[in-house]
Amino acid sequence: MAKLYNKPLFGLDLSTTAVKAVDMERRRRRYRLKGFAVEPIPSEAISDQAVVDTEAVAGAIARARKGARTRQRYVAASVAGAAVITKKITIPAGLDEYQQQTQVELEAEHHLPTGIESMYLDFQVLGPDPNDEANQVEALLVACKRDVVDGYLQAIEQAGLKASVIDVDPFAVENAYEVSAPSDYLDRTVALLNIGAEVTNINVLHQGQSLFTRDHFYGGSQLVDSLSESYGWEPAQAEQHLIRGELPEDAGQRVIEPFLQNLAVEMGRSLDFYASNHPDQAVDWVVLSGGCALLPGITQAMEDQLGFEVTIANPFAGIGLNRGVDRGNLSAQAPRLMVATGLALRSFDP
């Protein structure tokens, strides 16, 4: 989605476990991190990617803004999961912007089971259709449930802020990755796996272009459930023990290793589906982000199952840090800040 206001903004990632804020600046074409914050939210304040407790989320947003020490009042936020549908479509070439919008709405009626009335629509023209370059262009259709987006907007406004951009998590991750990626990434096919609490966003890039996106409903909540069952904890207790690293000595072998094996199998299934549809653009590298990317042993578990090189994302690689940024805390949190960083970079869009 294009920016609504031509104002500086900061990135605001509203997840089911925390609000994450990132504020950046650009000096002489180099990005610098000005501040960041991770503010926990109460359990069920955001559920199934929808805001349930507006007051609690608004309070966390305000605290995260303060923690990031930003004065910006405009934000870029994003949505994911069942609230979002992305689809690559084709439309006639040579249309003006209004005609493109009309054609996209007609195409959307065929792809959205609930119709377009309950959805916000946006699209981006990708380029000529390889199968009919003279007459058709490919476009990426993005549709988000109105009630989910409106819930985010209400919480943001209650915190005294304005949303300038509503993006989609996989594309925010892609935005952050492109800034920090090694120079040869355009020569590779990279699977970006952003593993959150309820949803894992999958985005496969070939030569820098997104070929495949999918939200897989498997993530850290399954690990929390396993800890609860294994040790008799309430889910909220299990989550806090996990976040603080206060787990029993046998938790690695008893709970974490089986979870990682199951996670790797689930990701393998999604990438097998991608491979069946894109046999000529095989994945050769996997990059992990999100809270679960911090789990010990995750890269080895993924490599053993997938057979690809696996690395942990660091959205701040090659990015300068302002004075006052807590480098130790940043290093510990970096993979969790991938979405918020990609959103913060929207501040520099035209």
C-alpha cells in the first residue's frame, strides 16, 4: 500500500505476543537505527491476527514508542495470516491507473470467497506476463479483511498515532532482508521463513523477485502448548518461562528438539509444494527470522530436514547504530525485529 502521508514514520509490528517498534534514519544513502523496543502484550489481546483488547494494545503501542525514543507520530504497520490473501493475477496491458484498479476489482471477485465488500484491496503491477508479453501484465493482488485492518487502525489511533502504511508481513520481511542481504543474493533462490507465535510467513525470492508466498499456521504457540503439557504450566506461564530462558534442564531434549523437528517437517512440506510449481527455480538458501529463530539448534534441525543452507536473519547487518542503542539487547532481539525493520524502511519510500 502506498503511503497516505508524506511524513517520517516508524515501523510497528503488532504480533500476538508483543508490540515491536523500530525507528530508522538515512544519512547519505546509509541507514541507521535510531531506536527500538519490544513491549509484551497480555495474552489474547491479539488473537488470530485480530485486535481483541484495543485498550491493552494501544497502551503497548504507546510504551513501545516511548521505549524506542521516537518522536514520530506516523507508523507503518502490517497484517498477516488468515486476514490476508495474496494472489498473482494478469490484467490487460496498456491500462491507465484507474482502468487497472477497475480490472483488479473484477479479477478479485473471482479469487475472494467472501467478495470484495468485506476486504481492502491493493495491487502492484509486476511486469509483462511471460506467457503473453504483448497483451498482458502480471499484478500482485493483496486483499485484507476490513475488520482486522480497522481493529489495527483503532488501536494505533487510540495510542495517539496515525497509520501511514498498512503492509503485509512477508513483504515487510523481504524489504528488511534486501537491505541487509549479501551482495550475491540476486544470484540465488532464497526462502524467507518468518516464524512467529501463530503463523510462519514464507516468501521465496528468485533473483530478488517474490515467486511464492504462503502463511503456514504453525509456530511458537505449539511450543508453548507442549511446555504447558509437559510441565503442568498455564500457557501464560509457559510463555514467560520460554521468553526468559528459564526452562528445566531436560526441556531441550523433551520439548524443544521435537518441536524443531516438527517445524522443519512442516516447512519442508510448504517448500516441496513450491518446488512442484517452480521446478526451474529450486531453493538453495533458507533465512530464518521471528521469535522462534532464537531457539538453540534451529538451524541444524532445518538443515537436516531441508537439505539447504540455513542462516538466521540480522536486519541490522551493515546498518549503523545511533548512540544509546543497547547493542546487547539488539543482538538478542534482532531476528524478532525483521517485520518492524522492514516497515520502518517504508519511511524512505517516495
